[in-house]
Amino acid sequence: MKKIIVLTAIAVVLVFSGAARADMDKLAFTEFGVSYGSVIDPSYISNNTTGVLDTAVFDAKAGVEILKWVDIYAAAAFHLYLERANWQEHYSFFPLAGGARVNIMPEWCVYPVVFGEYGVSFSNLRTLPNPVSEKNYPWIAGYYNFGIGVNWRVEDIATLCLTIERPSITNNRGAEIHILKAGLAWKILY
């Protein structure tokens, strides 16, 4: 019963959003980005003399924009963190999440945003216990992310997004893994 109420509410919001934007035919969007990612916690993984190296993080989003003020989307990303001591050993994360972004004063050309995401991460630790064998330690982890950003509406269909994010991934081998991301993304409205 709760699912029916939630789905009905979403349908009503989307219908009213579409009606309110009848003069604007752009409701859906995709977003593609690249960020600088750095593991900041726990200390045995973080970028120090014994941890992992910083790396590029690639992500993509697809969703709907409701009355320009709220974006609801599905997100996917790819993180790869190489061990400093041996580059053949690494952590890899593939988070899949749903998210919401609040656009503050979206009628301005440059405007701030806040957002949050929640989902799962398909995670793996690849190790080389000796030169002739390798071991993988996969796990399905909980994932959440929150952040702030600044959007610059370049054209009526294109927006440049600058963000600072703090994703977290649960770890079956110890404490949660906390990451700091800063990057750019292009948001295209359809």
C-alpha cells in the first residue's frame, strides 16, 4: 500500500511539473563527470606513506528536473585506488545510487546546489599474496554521498557543475571508507 501511495505521489509531482513547464520542453537530463578522488579514512588506506594513491573518479547521472528546483536521479560511478606499495593491488568501487539535488535560486546564471545519494557499491580488494597468485575479496557495500556545488548555466540545455563530495562505503574488513571528491560535470537537459 505504501508503494502505491509513493508511486502515485511521484506521478502527480511529475505531471504537475510537466504542466508547469509546458513552455519548456526540457524535463529529463543526463550528467557526466570526472573528479579527483582521495581516500581520507581509515588511516591504513588513506593517501599517506602506506595507503592508496589518489585517482580520477568517473560518474554519470540520469534523471528528471522538477520545476528547476529539484533534480531526482539515478547515479553510477567508478573508483579505482591503487596501493602505493604495489600498483597491481587495488581497491575498486562501483556505486549505484539514487539521489536528489536541490538547486538554490536556479533562475540565476550561477547558482549553488546541495545534494545527497544513497545506494550500494559493488566493491573489491585485489591482492597479490605472492608473485604467482592473486586473490580477490569482493563485497557488496552500503554507499552514501553528500555534497555541495556551484552550477553555471552555459546554455538553456547545458550546465557546468563544480562539486565537492564526501562519499562513504561500508567495509567488511573494518571501518567505513571515506573519500573526498572534487570535480566537474556537464549536465545536458532534454
